[in-house]
Amino acid sequence: KNTIQQYYVYKMRLCSYRNIALSGLIAIAHGFYSVSAACPNEPSSEEISGCTTPQSWSNFKNIVASENRVVFCSFTMSLTGADTPLRLRAENELVCAQKETCVIEGAKTQIKILSASADVSIHGFTFKDATKSAIVVAASADDNEHSFCHSKFDSNNGGRGSALRTFEGTKVFISKSSFVNNKAKLGAVNIEGTAKIVDSAFDDNFSRKDGSAIYVEGSGGIIIQGSAFNDNKGTGNFISLESDAYTQDGRNTGSGNAGTCGASGAYIQKGNKCVSFSGGAGPTPPTPTPPTPSPPTGGNYPVHPVPKNPPPGYFNYDMDDMNYGPKAWHKIKATDTDAYKYWKDLEKFMPADMTKNTCNSQASFNNNRASPVNLRNKDDNCKEFHQLRPNPRTDARPLVGPGSVNTLEITSHSLRIGYPRSGDLTVPSADIPQGWGKFLPVGYCEFKPQASHTLQGKTFDAEMNCYIIQKAGRGLGVFTILFKIGSFNKHLDQAICAFQTVWQEDKDMCSGQGRRNLKHTEEEDQVVQEVQEDKVICPGKGRRNLKHPEEEEEVKCEEEELVMTSQCGGPWNPFEFMYQTKSWHFYGYRGTLMEPPCSQIVEYRVFDTPVTMSRGQLEDMKRILFTHQDPQTCRYTSVHNKFESVARPLQPSGRSRIHRCTCRDFISDAERNKSGMRTCPRGQEARWMANPTDLVPAPGEQWDL
């Protein structure tokens, strides 16, 4: 799977000039990824004599767009921060007639490879003085890799991968190239996919955090053969991998490099071990502290202090705060809370008195029916008789720009998409089973990093809750989607990109007009600057509302990384995540709002199968929520805790009636139409369910025993 393979689909596949010379195999815990080593053919004498000299950066882009293979004469192209990167989405071979004399210098990012249709080879170029990442590789197809041969990366200075950054699912091959004097937070070369590096040199690179030469993130993997590493220094190790997906052939050399694994040893974070270039174990890293430990509290996003004069209804998620934290929520006046103010016009339809604060679960409910909870089967008596049915007639509207009907709000504890209470087909609606009535409208959907609910004791990275309004006394029906780290999620990315426009707009109001009045700005500015250093999405001021969304990437998102390739203005519907789960089965229970006043007005249906999001998307979501500034006061709005969470602690659920709906209760409408069946036979759940587990209550868990 690659990260954004569905973003741009090109029907035309052109012939490649590649000469496949080598191949490698990277073993990863969950499978094997092959990287075919390939460099383009050397330029012929005819190509050298007829080489092309670009006259300007725009001319260079036009030349590349017009031909599959281009041999360039020597040139030096100096760019500014206003120059946009060359975006490659097809098969391209860029060859310099004389190695390392085709020089591109300056700008934030010089080249971006954005499409799974792209198959890119770059030969003999020099990339220098980029201020973010000289080259970003965001996508590649399963059957190809991008190659960089006889190229030089010099004096680039950025965050993750100042010289070269690759994303999850991508493949790159680097041969006979040099990386010199690059400075980065995490790696001159930062790898999230797979890479093979052959006969290359890394000299005098510097890291501010880890991986001065190479940093491999997540489950990414790397092969290094016949390469030299000299005088790479800074914090951490000169080669650092988060996973144990590292292969080398014993021909690598190293001297003068910094790190706990010595001058010729790569550090493997998983297992806290060193692997030397000689093939054996390197020096034993110091224990118990790894070379790049995560801060025990706060991480990238320290807790924001309680305002000097907290507004009525203020609360936070700090477990140590006895005045405003979860242990003190029951002290808050219910009618002062934002939740009460939002729902008060529907109070007469609610099954509980919202003017009462019921955040003390023991006192209010005898530890029964509070939210969130650890979901497991406690009641095998599912009352639902069909799937949750999204209204097929609902218009999928964009989140920003013309046609949008929703509001976007970065609250103190969530990223919220609000819908008008019009009840027409511009608002998403659904038929909730068990007598709720047909096609009830969504009030709002909100995203929270990390997930509030757990599933059979397992935690998740984020959660989306959509609140559906019923005006017949049942209260709010909520469908919940859980997210886990995995492949890039295009649909989620549209929401993230939309919230980024709000984040940036509010930030511009403060930084642009000089209205910030925080008491301790220097500390928080440093945090925000470090986080933003490698995670800026759409820095253009104002919401993106171009008439032609395919052009908005060029116009408004010139500083983006992977997530910037999404089109914020495309059609969006929250029910799309239901289809992504490939499951229509869920856990259900009557619970409460998960923030003050914790009113018991909610019935949850939590889907039993999570959907994926990339690690970068999770970090984007955190950054947007945790570093948002109120445009009026310029204070930071987030009330997250030191664990970077806005999840209420799990509530006691021993007395809660949590039911589990399986295929023995219903199968999906599509399967009904196809098979003529309404339920699945006992013992065949694995055929009909995405998650055929927890089918009956565990001993002692049955609610009605």
C-alpha cells in the first residue's frame, strides 16, 4: 500500500529507460518489501551534444513536463522561498550531462514526487540550501522505485529529512551519491518507506535530535551497501532506526561519527541494540535510557497553563489538577459548560436533565452507564436488526469553499465539524436501528487524538464521534469510528487539511497583527516553532475556496508535505469511514457526554473494526488541536494533558450493559440483497464479519446473570 496512490491516476504509462542492475530484499516483521536498484542510462554522446539548458525555474518545469527523459546541460538555478517545487506525477528521467553540475539551490522544497503513477530517476544533479526538504517522495507504485544516482545533497537545513524525505509505502534507490553538511531534526535522509543505499557517502551531517545521516521511521526499512559515513554528528546516533529492518553487507565504513553505537554502528531503537558495519553487534547502548528518549511528560506539546482568570465552564484533562481536571469536573456548573450551551435548545427532547452536572459517576450513576468505557461483550442480546444506514440521497458537500454548509471549529478538546439543523439533504443523516426513526440528521462530528474508548483493552490513536439528533426522547445517537496507525487515509486528510485552514487563519490573526498577549510567550513559541518546523500543511492565509480544486494545490499549498496533496474542497461525508471499516457491526451502550456536564443523553454505537491513519496524519491532528490560538486573545486553546490526550479517563463499566451486535443479529444490506439471508449461520462468523471476535460474553461478564 502506498500513502496517496488514489490521489492522481494517470492512464498513460510510458516506456522507461531504466537499466535494472541490482535487487535487494528488506525483511520486515509483517512481510517482505523488494527494492529493485535502478539508475537511468548514462547520456549518449548525441544527448550530451544536444543537451537542454533551462532559462528559468518555470522553464525548467515546462521542459520536464513536456518530455519523459531530459538531458540537461550544466546550470545553476537559484530559488527563493516564493518558488514552488517541481511536482512529478508521471515517468521522468532527469539527467545531467556532466555529473553534479546541474545545481538547484534555495527554496523550501525543490522537488516533490506525489503520485503512485510517478516513476522518477534523477542522475547527476546537485540539490543544496533547501530550508525544509530538498526532495520529498510521497508516493510510489508497488512495482517501481525512485532512483537518485551520482547526485549531491549539500547544505540543506530542515526538519525531517533535510536532503531527502520519503513517506510510508514508498521505495527509493540511492547510488553513488553524496550527502554533505546537511542539518536536520531527524536525518539528512528520513525514511518511512523502504530504501537501498549503495556506494554513497555521508559526510559532516548534523542532527538536532537523532539520525544525523539517516533516520528510519516507523516500520520503514533500509539496505546499506558499500557506503562511507564520516564525521556525522549532533544529538543521537548517525544512523537510527525505529524498527529492526536494517540490512548491510559489511562493506560500509565509518569514522568520526557521533552516537552511542560508535563511529560504525547503527542504532536499532526496537530492542535497544547496536549493529556494527562489520556485521556483528556493536557497543551495548547505555541502559536504561535510550539515546533519544521521549520526554516523560509533554512530548512536543507541553500542557498549557490554566488561565489566570478561567472562564465559566473551564475544564482540562490534567489528572493532577484538583480544580479543573477530570477529578474536579463534577464541581463545574452545568449551565456554564459549552456542551450545555450547544444542546440546550434541544433540552426538552433529552432523556436527562442537562442542568445537572453528573460527572461524578459513582454519585450520579452508581458507576453505571458513564462514558467512555472499555468495550467488550457484556450482553449477547443485541436489539438492532439491521445495519446503520447512511442516507443515500445526502449530498456530499466540501468542507471548505463554495457548496460547504458546515462549520469548522477547533475547540479546546476536539476538531469539530458542525452542521446546520436544517434537516435537508445538505446535512448528513442516517437511519439508526432499534426504533430511532429514519434518516436523522448529524449535529456535529468531532475528532480526538487519542481515542477515548478502548476495545477489549486495546487503545487506539484517534476517535471520531458523530452526534445524531433525535427529537422523540431518545437523546443523541452517536456512531464512533476508531483509528489506528497504518496507511494514509485520503478521506481523513481532507478534514485535516480543512482544519489546517482554520488553524492558519487564526494564527495569522495573532502573528500578523501583533496581538499576542501571552504572559510566557517565549517558551510556547519555541514549542510551536519546533513542531511546525516539519509539519506545515497549507500556509496560505484564508480558507481555500478556489473554483478549480485541481489548481488549488499549485496556488495555495506551496509549502505542504504529504497531506497537502489532498484537495480540501472535495466532497466529504462522515459516513465514508463506516465503509472503510468493512464492517457494519458494533458495540452499543447507553452512556454520557465525555466532557462536562457529562449528561446521560447519549447512546453509543462503536464500530468493532478501526480504520487507518498515517503517523503523519496523527501528528498533524495533534499539532492543529494542541497549538491552536484563539484569534481574539491569542491564547492557546487546548486543554490536553501531559500525555498529549484529550480523552476522559475510562469510567467503571462493571455494571454497564454493553451489547455486541454480530452477523448472527444482522448482515449488511448489500449481503442481504446478494444472499437473500438476514443473518449468518452460527459458526460461520469469520466469513461474514471483519472482526469475528468477542462473540459471547466472557465468564462473569454477562450483564443479566
